[in-house]
Amino acid sequence: MKRLILVLAALTLLVSVCPVFAEQVRFDKALDYSAPENWAYYAEGEDKPADLFFICPTVDTRSESNTEDMNEKYKAMFMSATDAEKGIYSDTCRVFAPYYRQMSINAYTLPEEGFDLARDNAYLDISAAFRYYLDKENGGRPIILAGFSQGAQMCIELLKEYFGSSAEGKALMKRLVAVYAIGWRITDEDVKEFPQIVPASGEEDFGTVVCYECEDGSVTGSIIIPEGVKTRSINPLNWRTDGEKADSSLNLGALFSEEDGPIPGFCGAYIDENRGSLVIPEVSTEDYPKVLDVFPDGCFHLYDNMFFYTNLKQNVAKRTEAYLAARESASVRPGAFLIPIGAAVLVACIVLAIVNNRRPKEKGQAA
């Protein structure tokens, strides 16, 4: 727990620093992702069966809208936040994680027009990085999109742009293992407008979105799930989408620091059927505070991955195995289907030959 306390203290200190205000501008050009310095991780884990395109959560607590100074201090915070979650996926995936000029935490308090501009600026880089990855590295490999908080929001934007009804979009959907969009929301309106956004309904379905946001049950609205909005969620303990409570015995291990290791049975959870949030009833907000003032009391947002770390790690492997098994079965099926057809044709030819040989010869035909 010592590392967690230090991390939270550092975040609190960062938030207390006055933000750097500057006039909002629209970025007209994405970062150059052919340059190695614009990747936190690039093709790490060559022997893994799937690719992970990972999008880091918000680490910029000073800029007014978007990070513009990609300095070493920013990149160090970026790497630390990425490393905190990368272990969920890295046993299964080859990792790609781009640096990007993300929205700062202050952007989430801007008026709608300012927020939309900050989001578009961040997504300009994310889209360019994903395009580079597709063109240079994917080669038909299975894909997992993953991100937390702002990273999850950007994953949903990638789904909207790249995985639609175009020829490429349909091909990419066939390669999509899953999207782990944790700490964000997907609504019925999203699903209706973008059919490629398919909420996960179990622990092994693929081409789906795993999404949830943790609260204590008292929250009525937040920047993640605004008041009056209901999100589509799945419980990472029992992999159900209804309100059935999953007991803490199903928790394979929360993880707050590598030194302390996993804590099995840390907490149970159930889905609030009104908000769609994931309620954590046994955990104290005093022990696990909100830290950031942009969140309301009772919000466990910062711990969305930590509380269920081991369950998520196991699920990435299980979901990928299910995807690979289905793809292998699909590739074998056409050949297997041709075998009985070929056999039937052969039998028909033999029968036809026998019938022709036994048919009486016409008069005048040579013996």
C-alpha cells in the first residue's frame, strides 16, 4: 500500500498546482508516429498471439485543455500510468502505446465547445497512431483496444471511426478480440448510432466492449456518468450485466503495488441497475478517496483497474483464447465442408459409370 499512498499524494500535489492557462487552439497536424520518440511502447512482446493498442489515461493536471509540451517529465508520468495497467495485457499481447497530446484534467471542466475541441485535439494524435500501427504493423493480427478513463474514451472514438461498415471496418471487426474501455461509459444511444459498439455480455464473447465505472452507491452524477445517464456495464467478477451481486470470493486479487502483490477476496461488486455503475459496497471512501476534485464523493474512479486487476488479466487471456479458437475453427470449416462434397461427387461418378456399363448397347454399336 505504500506505493499507492505515495502515488495519491503526488497526484494531490499536482492538482494543487495552478493550471497553466493559454488560449485554446485547434491542432492542425498530428504527431509523427514514424518517429520512435512518439511511442511509449512499440511492438513489445513479439511472441504474443494478439496486439494491444493501449491508450494512457489522463496524467496532465496542469494544462488548460491539451498537453502541448511533450517534455521528459510528462513522458515519465505517462510511462508510469501506462505501466500501472500494462501488466493486465502484456502476458497475452504485443504492446503498442503512443504518446499523445491528451486532454488535461482541466479540459473536463470546460464548457461543451471547449471540451469538444480538447477531445478532438487528443484524438487527432490517437487516430494517426492507430493508422500508422494498422499500416505498418498489424498484418491481419488479432487486436485488443484498451484504455482507462480518457484512454477508454479514445478507444470508443477509434471504434466509431475505424470499425464501421466500410470494407476496412468489417475486416477490422473480424480481427477485434475486445475493447477494454474501463472507466468510461457506453450508452444505448451509442450502441444504436454505432452498431460496431457491442457491449460485452459474458467472459468469452469477442468483438465486444468491456466497460464499467466504480462507485460506492451514493453518486448521482459524475464526469464519467453524468446525472440522468445510464451506461452499459459488465461486472468483472461474475461477467454478468444485471444487478446480481458478485461475492468478494470471486475477486482473484486486487493489485495496488507490485511489492505488496495481489489481494484475493478484496471486494465484491454489483451493477446499479439505474445508473449502470459498478457499486463496491465493502470499500471505504476514506481508505480509497477520490483524490481529484473533478470527481464527486463516493467515486472510486482511480481504482477501476486496481480493484479487479487479476480478474481482468485472466479475462484478457481467456477472451483471446476463445477468439483464436473460433478463428481457427472458421478457417478449418471450409476445407472440412469440401470433403463430404468431394466424396459425394466421387460416389455419384462411380454409380453413373456402373449404370452406363450395364445399359444395353444400341443396334449397330460395336461389341
